[in-house]
Amino acid sequence: MTITPILCARRCGFYGNPSNHNFCSQCYQAFLKEEMAEDVSILSEKISSLSVIAEKDDHSMKIQKPQRCMACMKKVGLIGFNCKCGGIFCNKHRYPEEHACVLDFKSIGRAALVKENPLCKVDKLENRI
């Protein structure tokens, strides 16, 4: 039983080794370098995408100024009340009457009612000839 030598898979003229994926020693070293370069390029793309995500997170992690009531400038922290006029108010000034809100809530409510309840008209002379 004789073992026939296998030529290198890259056809360089030397004999290949089955433990080296049928490459000769020189071609196997080049193959490993190419694989390493592909792995490095994939890793560099992943790292660059992670750095972009980290930059986005850094912008969202900025320290915020303490929120204050727009009427009395009292620090409100977590219990600040948002108004539709765009301000943040303390417990004392949370109602529109207390902070002199310029927003017309009645017209907003009327517009919502008109939108939600369309006018239903029926032809009164339905049976006319």
C-alpha cells in the first residue's frame, strides 16, 4: 500500500499536506495570512459600528440642567408637571389658571369634539315624489 503524494491545492508545484488543507507550507502560511486579514476587516467593521453606537450613547448621556418651574423658578426634579403650552411647572403652578397659560383649551376641546362627532343629517323629505 503506497500513499500517493498530493500536489498543493494552489498548484504551485510542491506537495501538499492533508493537515494543512492540502497546501504546501508556503501556501498554507499565505492562506493563514489571508484568513487573518479577512477576520481583521470583519472585526474592524464591527468595532467601527460599535464606536458609532457609543458616540450616539455619549450624546444621550449628557448631564441635564435641573428643571425649574417656569413661574416661580423652583427646582421640580422628577415631579415636574408638563403643560401643553410647553412649560414645566411645580405642584403649585401646574394648573393653567395658576401660571397664566396662553393656550386656549376650549377651542382645542371644541375642535376635538367636532372631529370625533361628525354631523349626521337625514333628508327630511325622504318620501317625496
